[in-house]
Amino acid sequence: MAEREVTATPFQIGTELPRARQSVFSTRTTTLALLLPALGVTVVFLLLPLAFLIFISLTKGRTFFSATTTFTLENYASIFTQFLPNLQESLLLALLATGVDLIFGFPFAYILIRKVRYRDWVRAFMIFPMFGALYLAFGMYFILLPNGMFAPFIQALNKNGIQIPIYGLQSVVFAMSIFTFPFMVMNIGAALSNVDPKLEEAARCLGAKNWQTFTRVILPLASPGILAGILMCFGWNVGAFAEPLLLGSVAEQRAMALTLYNRGIVLFDYGTSATMGVVLMVIAFSVTYFSLRYSRGALVE
Amino acid sequence: MSRVRLVNITKRFGNTTAVSDVNMDIAEGEFVTLLGPSGCGKTTTLRMIAGLVEPTEGKIYFDEQLVNPLPPNRRNIGFVFQTHSLFPHMNVTDNIGFGLSVKGEDKQKIAARVQEMLALIGLQGYEKRMPSELSGGQQQRVALARVLATNPRVLLFDEPLSALDRNLRDQLKYNILDLQRKTHKTAIYVTHDQSEAFAISDRIFVMNLGRVEQVGTQLDIYLHPQTEFVAEFIGSNNTLAGEVIQSSDGAGERQVSVQAGNLTIQCRDYLGLKTGDHVLAFIRPENIRVLDNASSNHYLNQVEGTVEKIVFEGSTVHFDARVQDTLLRVELAGTERLTILNREGARVRLGFDEVTLIRRN
Amino acid sequence: MATNSLSLPTSKPAPRTWSFSLRWTEILQHAYIIFCCIIFVLPFIALFQYSLQKSSIISLNNVIANYSYVFGSFKDNLITSLQVSALAIIINFLISFPAAYAIVRYTFPGKRFLLSLLSLSLYVPAVVLGFGLVLTYNFGHIFIGSIWGLVFAMAVGTYPLMLTPLIVALKDLPPSFEEAALCLGASRWQTITRIVLPLIGQGIAAGVLLSFIIIFNEYLVTLFVVGTAPGLTTASLRVFNLVRTAGLLNTTAALAATMQIISFVVVLVFFRIIGTRYLKGTYLI
């Protein structure tokens, strides 16, 4: 049986088929228009300032805003000579704080994921550090001060000859590590919760002791998360500002973020401070780039 | 109430062709079904008619109007989805009235129309219910009411019953047909379920791999399949590949003998075949009869076979008959089906007349 | 049956020492968690305790005195903080929603790269962002002395936290709802406002929450961008300035405590009402 004949009836002129597109809604221009606001804000308020910083880092002192702009690479050289202690201080602080986070954070994450049921309460407590390093540093005063919360406790220690100085490396690192602790816990926690408990059971059934299961099954599977946590905490801590400022002795106040502020805003030495900004940016970016490669959290298919 | 025409419709996604040169002419008020397996392009075709997907080539007309440049909201259609279409944050009334409210109709008119629709689907009193409080069947009925409320000119159904139980499906498909008849709207229905298509369609477009294999009524498609795919997809069939060895004109009709393996089959020829043509011979299981020793010499073909694998399905019984080297499935119904039940391994005589022939390349 | 020379041991209860040490392990674990939790809130508690005092004496009068100071003298700062937060959150939404929609619903090349680009600002150290912005503003002579400079600074730093929950919410929304609305005759705008936005409300709320927490308490970028401009000092910046200049005042502690209490309450309310689904992947959950 033949199919019914179809004839295209000629009719109105000018109703030709428009150029074929992917689908009725996803045209190039629409997509671009939708992305434009976010891209625009990013370009104008993020990329431009960053590029600007790079540009200024190549100028000398405050000559950028003056008539005679001098270009130089001295600034970068000075980072590794004059300002090397500052760079080292920032790196040291970040390293120590991250180390503290790792040592205390890993067991915390492990117990939280595996053993504890009141996880939501713990999360509620973990929110507090995220409100800002400022409050943490500020609050530290009241913990350590003679007339603060722990006054009797501290006085007792003092009587036994143990002094706890307020300003110093330990306070700064302590405050910094509290601030980034949640990041470490979350990264490790996410990685641990992705380790199927059945794998542990399988290992135990095969005769592995607890420690062996831990080092040979759990640790390797969770290592991407651990690495991501380390890198993320380091990236955040490298730019620490309030903690060294409020709690640091002279040594800690050399942290590069502070130096940037002093030289840039106070002394108007734009060249040097921009260079410091670039260095901090490079460190933070490279560290974060690697942390993202190792962590989960891809939103795109 | 529109005539729908598809002219040379093709859809390509990158390197894949989902729909290839499809032509359709659907009359006003007709109920057609696009029937085929998953991936055959039926849903894509439906979505092109709706305007949710733009054809790569070809034109679509509603009556005399070219609708290609129109987005779905300007085509005045009703689209019933398989699932997840009732707006979960609106109650039944707001859902049904949505199409009218976006056009700015005044509240009283909308309320009246909603009542009308609820009466049509038999859910009066459900005005304030939320979709999550409705059963699957009720949800689809509301979805139906929702599309009818705007008085569209074409109704489009994308496997609306696939997500429901068997019993509900059987009942609801007649509701859909009923409403379509009452409202005289052109309906285009997509399904992979053959019995659904057969129950409610005026005509069926059988599709496979992006093409229309055959168009026709249920009888056309079942009794006279024109391609290998249709013969095998619709109902069940015994497929034999063979060659024409003899043709004859006798008693006013052409007949050919087809050699398929060890079997020689006599068939009526409607295709004008010549000796040496390669063909596929299709014999439906229900067309093969079990002959008792005495009579029934009027069958064109009579063979002997051994009974294997008897399956009692309830209203039918089917078994495989080993005829020389070929396995033929036979289906029996009615009281005689019970007579075969103890005869596993026995030799029986089988007779059949109806053989569909399709040319093979 | 004759008794065997090997007699099966009768079953005994588990040795006491073993179960005892297991209990100890559990107790230690819980203790550790609780210990760490206390450390988290310790700075706040110390602050809070100090804010209840005057001259080391906690009394109701002192509490009232300190906190009414907060809502008196610091009122403008709090209002500025809220204004900046509100404006920045609105901008976050206006730029993130279209982008999220395009990313989820449309196909185009380079999505991975785009998402990295749109998450970049979270990983720029605050000093760098702040310094870059203040230089840019001064160089371009824009936003000098205007609240918008700060608002955009906050927006650019936090919009990824709005983008992520929106993407999650849109991914969860079956396209059939929008398609159904369109086939029923709704325009694109009507579909977005009447169908899409209500159904992704929770994602929007998550974005608002995350942005608010960060912006409300932000002090570092603010420090650079605002400096000493009059009328633009947010509450957190005020805390910073006061700590640096006036040292340890009860009133400053009260302000800092208030900020944290407000933030905490907002978070709690959000968790109660909406839950944590949309915060996944943003590292705040």
C-alpha cells in the first residue's frame, strides 16, 4: 500500500526556513548574553585589577601615578633579597598552620565521618571559625590575657614557671590553624566518606589488622582529599593578615600580607607592594590549582 | 483542529542523524501514533512538531501555516509529558489554569474553565490538591486537563502512560481517546507499546532508526507489513530467508514457491516476483494450525514437525515445531490449545496459508 | 556418646578487659571531638564573656551598657554592613542566575574552563584583591567615596558562592517543567519568573546565606577599598580599627560578639528551614 502523497502547497511568500540552529533556544547570542554579566564583573573587578597589579609591579616605587613612570624588574629581585624574610615568614606561618591542621584535623575528620552521630551539631560549631580570622585573633586576646577567661588557669601556670606569651609564633599559628581547620576537615571528610566501608570490611576479612587496614586501604584512598586539604589550607594561610598583625611579635609581623599593606597603603610604594601581591597571587593560584586537580567537586559533567 | 504536515523533516545532532527525511500528513481530528523502539526518532519528531527542537531540514505546517519559525508558546499546542510536568508548587486549579493565566485571562473565566476541565476528567473537588497528593493516574489526567484548557489545535503525547502500572495504562488510554473524540482535536501520540497504539489510533506510523517504515491502520500494518522491520516488530513472526524457485499463475492469482533452507513454501505473490528473487518469508504463529490426521487438505502448506518447548500462557499456548532444520513458533488459542499440552516430543502435522513476502536485497 | 578427650570450651562472655578498653577508645574519640569543638568556639566565648563585663565585673547593667552602645554608636556601621550585604547579594544573584542557566541548560564549548574562571575569585588572597581594587578604583577615578566600590568588591569575591548552589538547583530541575510551561503558551520571562525561580528557591537561599556570611564579616578587602572614607565603615571594619587603635574595649568585644551572633543565628535558621543539600561542593559543608 502506497503512503499517502504529500505535496507541499506553495503559499505565502517570504516564509522561508530560517538558518538551521542547534535547538530553538540555545543560540550563540543568547548564551553570550546570559554569561556576560558574570564575565563582565569578573573581568572588570577581578582580572583587570590583577592585571593592573602585575603591570604596576614592573614600575618603581610610586612612579606609576606620577609623570615619569620608570619600569624595572628590581621589585622582583628585592623580593628575594630585601623582602626574603617576609616571604619566608609567610611561608613558614602557612606551613606550620597547615601542619597543625593536618595533625589535628585528620583524626577529627576520621572520627567525625566514621564514629560520630551528632555530625550536625559539630558542623554548627565548625561554622564559628569561618566568620573570620579577625574575630579569632581578637578573641585570642581574651583567652590569654591576665584578666581574661582563663585567668586563674594561666596564673596557676605562671606560678609554676610556665609563661604563655600572648604575642608570638604560637598564638599566630594557633589562630591561623583554627581558621582553616574546617577546610582541612571538609576535604578529608569528603574523601573519607567516599571510601566504601565495605572495602575496610573486606580487608579485615582477609586478615588485616586495624593498623594495616588503615595504612594500606583507607589512607591511599583518602589521599586525594588529604592533599586537597593541605593545599587549600596552605593557600588560604599564605595570605594571613589579622592573625600576624594582632597576635604576632616582631618576627611574625614580617608576614608578607602585612608588608604589602604597610608599603602599599601607608608608604605608597606601589611598585614593591604590587610585586608582593603578584607573588602571593602566584603562590595561592598554583597551590589551589593543584588542590582542585586532586579534590572532588566538579560541577560540570 | 489542525491538519499537520511534515515535509522532509531531518534532525541531526552533530554526526548522529536522529530523524531522517520523514514525511507525514495527518488529517484534522485524526488520532495517529508514532510507534517504534527506543531511539527510533519518534520522540524527536514529536518535539519538532511541538517546537521544542528545531529541525535541521524540512518544514512543518499546521493547516497552511509554516510553523518552523514559531517557538512552542506561539504554536497553540498541547503537550503531555511522560512525567514531571505538573508544576509542583501549584495546586490543581493553578496548574490547569496556567495556560490561560499567562495569557492574561480574567480570573472568573479561568475559574469557570478549570471547573469545566475538572468535570471532563472526573476530578471535581480536587481543586486545592497539590500534585504530590495525587496518584500517578490522577496526575496524568490533570496534565490532560491542563493542555485542553487552552483549546489547542494539536495535541501531542510523549509516552504519557509509560510511567504507570499496566492496569492504569489500560484504563487511561481509553480516557485519552475518549477526550480526543469529544474535543475533535488532532492528536499525535508517541509510544513503544504496540497494544496501546493498536487500541486507540486511527493510523500508525511505524518508525525505526529515524525513518518511517510504514504508515497505515492497525490492519494494514499487522496483516500486510511492508518491511522486514515492521514484520518483526509488530506482533511476533517466524522469519525465513529464501529464494523464489518457481512462480505460477493459477486460479486467478500468482503463486510462488520459496525455498528456505530445507523447506519449500507455497505463497501468494502480490509483489510480482520472478524466479531467483531473494525474499524473506514471514509466517505468524497464530496462522499455523495443528492438523489432525483426517482432514484439512486445503492448506497451501502442510508440513510435519516435532513439538518442543510447550508454554501455557493462559489464553494462548505456544510451542516450537522443529520442521526439518527449521524451528517454527506456533500459537494456539481457544479450546484446541489444550490438546497440544501433553504432546511434547510428538510429531504433528501443521498447515498454513498466510505468508508475507518481502524482498531482500 | 562417649566424651571426647578434647572438650569444647564452654562459651564465655567477652573478656572484661577487652570491652573495657574498647569503651575507653570510644570515650577518647568523643572527647577529642568535643575538645576540638570547644576550641572552635573558645575565641567567641572569650569575646562574649568580655562583652558582658565592665572592669572585670559581669552584671546586667554592664551588659546593657555595652550592647546598647553597640546599637547606638555602632548602629551606623551595622546599617552599612547590612546595606553592603544586601546590595552585593542582589548583584550576586543578578550575575549568577543567567550564568548558571546558560551553563546548565545550554551547550557550548569550554564549560570547564568557564567554571574555573568563574570560581577564580575565591582563591585570590584578600589582600591581593583588595589592593588591586583600590589601585584600579583610584586609577580609573571610579567609585571614589561611593558605596558601590565596596559592593562590587564584595560581589566579585563571593558570587561563586551563589553560582554553585544555583547550578546544583538548576541541574535538579527537570527541563520538562519549563517545556510544559512554554507549550502552554508562557513566554520565556513568565516561565522563568513563575516556574523556574520558585522551584529553585532553596538554591537561591543557600547562595544568599553563603554570600551573607562572608560579606557581613569581611574586613580585609574592605580595609583596602574603603580605607578611611567617611560613612562607609562596615561593622567588621570598625572592629578591626578599634582593636588596632583603642585596644581591648568591652564595647568592641560586644560589637564583635554581636556580629558573630547575628551570623550564627542566620545560619541556624537556614539549616532548620532548608537543610544542607545545596551547600554541597562549596566547602562550607
